[in-house]
Amino acid sequence: MREGRVICVGDLNLDIIAFHDDIPKLGGESIANRAYISSGGSAANVAHALRLLGLSSELVSCVGMDIVGEFLVEELRKARVGTRYIQKTEKESTGVVYVVVSRGGERTMFAYRGANKHLTHALLPRDIASESTLIHISGYCFLEEPQKRAAEYIMEKADKHGIPKTLDLCIPLIRGGEQLDELLRSFDYVFMNEDEAGELLGRLGITSIGEAALSIGSIFVLKRGSRGCSIVGRSGVIDVPTASVNPVDTTGSGDAFAAGFIYGIVTSLSLERCATLANRLGGLAAATIGGRLREPPRIDDIVTQHRRGPR
């Protein structure tokens, strides 16, 4: 076990991943060529990947009082992800996401958040963040109460102990979140893809991502798919390319990317090495069906390749 304990706050879902040749118009019909059932949820995927990378990880989430929730929690236990902060509720059933994977591996998601939004801070311990190395929060946490208050509670505890925080943005939060700029300033690192970056610039009324990062004061990590990523902060922009992959299913690739970058932060890698590892993990996830990596990546090989540079 490598040193480091990361708490991941966010959704735990059952993913139904179906491969369709075409996405029908409203009222139409499309028959899937094949389909898979998988454990999912952005924060859960990050916690799972971090455990594969050798860090201690714990998930803070909520499931329903149903067999689906039991299955998802047991899958995390088998992977040795900490589950003591996963709550249960009778108010709604466990979250389910139907993921349509179209030609080229691109995914479209239809989500029912269900029990996730019923996570409550009243059941969380006061010392939840005291022994943590980093807190990672999914943007979906800030969409609805009481989950929003639970996320804010954990942020307050992290700030009390000077623990760094990362946020994975989502478009619903950008479009509807209250005091978005203030929320972003609360995080040391903010992960986003290019669509989310475009929405963010429009919401903030700013023309460039560099200007936005300077205005907010956080480090923005821009996921650019096959073109790698960009690290944007006070020191300027660092573009980090990635090796090409043949995408099979991009579900969870952003979560694997975030886990790679977080691993680098926790283990004190340079930002460029954080990005190199993140790119590689995102690529591995894109080449895998489902939102989670199957086996531990060879981290030392990735870091060594970065140190040597491209041939």
C-alpha cells in the first residue's frame, strides 16, 4: 500500500451499457447490438481506480434499500474500497444510468440519480477528513439537497485540516449551480472536459480558459480526449499530449483520468507527470467496456516513459 488516503464524495450507480448503431429521434426506437451491466458512478469509479493504483480510498455516497445497492457496495468491498461512509435510504431506490455507446465509442447517458441525492451530513462523523490526504468531490453532489449540504460539510472539515480538494465539473452544475465562481474558488484543482469548459466560459462571461483560471485562482485541468490535456493556472498553460488509443467505450474515462491525476498529487509528482499518468489511465478506460479499470496499471513504467521523453 502506497501512502495516502483519499475520500471520494459522489454517486454510486448501476450502469447498463448498451451498444447502438444509431441514436433514434424522440419517439423512435433503436435495438442494442449488445449490453452489459456494470458498477458505476463517477466518485465510485475514481475511488475504485485509486485503490487499483495502491492508495487507500473511501467512498461517501448513498444507496437504496434494495438488492442493487447491496450489489454495488459489495463490489466495492471486494475491491477493498472503504464503504463505511455509504449510507442507505428508504426514500428512493439506488441510482441507475443507461449508457448508450454509439459508433466510435462515444457515450450518451440517461441517468436516474435516485438515492444518491439523499446523502445526509447528519450521519457523517465529525472527524471524517482528519486523516485524509485529499478530498475529491463530484460536481453532481451540488445539484440537490441534502447531498449538497453533505458535500459542503466535508469541505468544511477538509479546510479545517488544510487538506487539498479536487472537483470534477459537470454541465448541470455549470448551468444551474448557485454562486458557481465562489464554489470553484474552494477547490485546489478542477477537472473539466472541453464541453464543460465552453459552458463555464459562457457562464462566467470570460473568453479564455486561462483568464477563467486566473479569475478563480484554482488550477484547471482540461481533458481534451485524444489530444491529451492542458493544465491551466497562474503559471500559464501546460499542454500534455497522449498516446493514441482505439476507443471502445468512453464511459468512465474521465473518472480514470481524474484518479491518475489525483494519484500524482498525493504522491508529489510534478504536474506534467500527473497529467501523463492521467492521460494514460483515461486511455486505458476508453479501451475498456464499462466505467472501471480491470487491473492495476503499471505506474512506474508510465512515469519512466515520461522521464525519458518521447522517442
